[in-house]
Amino acid sequence: MESVGRIHNFGAGPAVLPIEVVEEVAAALPNLLDSGFGLLEVSHRSATFQSVIDSAMERIRRVLSVPDDYEVLFLQGGASTQFYMTALNLIGEGEKADFLVTGGWSQKALREAGRVGDAAAAWDDSANGFRSVPQDGDYSIREDAAYVHYTSNNTLYGTQYHHLPDSGGKPRVVDASSDICGVPIDVSAHDVIYAGAQKNLGASGVTLVIISPWALSRGKEGLPTMLDYNTHVSKGSMFNTPNTSGIYILDRVFAWIEQNGGLEGAIERNRTKAALLYGELDRSDFWRPHAHGGSRSVMNVTWRLADEALESVFLAEAEAARMGGLKGHQCIGGIRASMYNSCSMESVKALVGFMRDFESRHG
């Protein structure tokens, strides 16, 4: 397969995939691993698919250094289901959970947890337009909180933690949907990690969940079968028919990550891409970055133009220059460039070159 016709894709998700993975998927569509069954046709009960899901789980454990006693799950429903599912499994009767609210997704997570028990914001930056993440000492965790939840990277506003948030000694739950496998993460410092695959890990429709023995022990009688983590652990993520093609794509993406320097290689590439784009944004007051310096995301870079009337012109000209997915989320507007693992340095260089030309003509 040739990449002719592909654009520079800065979409926030589903996001760009490595062309090598796209080619592997295309080859597997009619015949997966010489099984005679196509990728979209293979049974999840077959030995062929069992080899796929086993490979994916093993790669995740290697790349992310998952402790041996943690479980790896492939679920469905995205982070939006996990907002409720984590609380349902972890909050006991009369218990509490604390949230660090740094954007729209953590707001939704807090709201869903409130359906289960006493969920409260220990820190909330909504009054400031979500321009930063908290530093240790900016908040306190309730003594009787069962756990602390945070969102590691905020796709809408372009902020990100660059440290492990202080949980006051409580277990941590993290929505890592938009930066998992692209930044450092200590899996052992968390009890639940969940992430939609469609940004850094593959295609939409698969939700990766990494869960500790403590979190599994919190399960209780009477949970809905499909919302009980222990259900899925006991069946190896195949209690119901999983997203077979999505898991295959995820396995291929992790193979690509391993072949390109592993987690450390991805981290270094993402830091370099972000430094290039932020350097351009900071070079001139023609651009107005949204996130404060110490909280800037390396995954999603958000900004406005000093003359906001030019933003529609910028987006139209960018599209004509074969750069897509740059329109900011409706909650903030402006411009957003998502630079997940599979977004190449060539794409970021092309964007920066376009920005310099645009400023020279409109500045």
C-alpha cells in the first residue's frame, strides 16, 4: 500500500496510525495470520485470535512494565464507561472518592462517580478556564476517601501532568486515554489505569484497563455482570465477544512501538515534537497558547490567534495545504494540534513551516 493521498493528520481521535500498521491491517483483512479467515471474520474462540490477544497482553506488559500481579483487560465502552465502572467497583457503601478536575473529561468522571457515592472535587480549575494542572500542596485529600482520580492529559484544553500527583497515601485511578504509551508512567503507583485505544494505541472501540489486586478485591456482590471487573478477568477479556479487529490493531501498534525504541523512544519523539511546536508558538505574539507553561501537554497543543477572526482563515488554508484535524474543540475554540505517537516529526515540521508562512502573510 502506498501512502499517496494521506494528509498530515492532527486529529484528536480516532488518530493517525503508523502507515506500517495500516499496511499490516490491509494484508490481514482477507487472511489473518494464514488462518484462511479474514481479520473481520475470525472467531474470538479460535486459536488464531487467542494468539493475537495473548500477544497484545504480553507486549503491553513489556512496554509499560506492568507488575506480574496486575491484570490487563480489553473492554468496550471507552473511558465514558470507565467513569462509572471504576466508581461502581471501588466505592463501597457510605464511602467517598476525591477527584482532581482539570478539564471536561474529569468533570464527567466526577459526575458519573457521584451516581455511586460521595464524589467530590479536591481541586478544580474550571474558574480559570482549565489552563493548568495542580501541583502537590495545592489541594488536600479527604482522610476517608477510598481513592483519588485524575486525568493525566486533557485533550480539550491541552494540559498535562508532568509529575505523579500526590494522593495523600490513597490509591490512584487515572484516565490515561490520551497520553498512555507516550509519556512516562509508573503502573505500580496506580490501582486502575484506563485508556481508550483510539489516540496512542490503535483504533476506536477498545478500552485498555490495567488493574491491581487491591482494585479487584473491591468488587462486591450484586454488581451488573458486564460492569464487574472480575467478570472480565475470569474470562480473559472474552466474557462477551471483544473487538477482535481492534485488539489486533492494538497488538500491531505495540509491536511498532517496540520496533521504534519502545516507551523511551516514544517519549523522546513526543518531547521533541512538542518542543518544536511550542517554540514556534512562543516566538511571536501572533499566537496565544492556552495552557500555562508548566502544565503544557506534549500530546495536544491548543492555541488561539491574537486576531481570532483569522482562525477560520488559518483552518481553511491549513486544510488546503493537506493538514487536517486542527480545529479546536467547541468548548475552547481556536486551534488544536494532536501529536500522538504515530504523528510524525515530518508532519510537525510541515505544520510549523505553514505557521511561519501564514504569519508572514497575515501578521
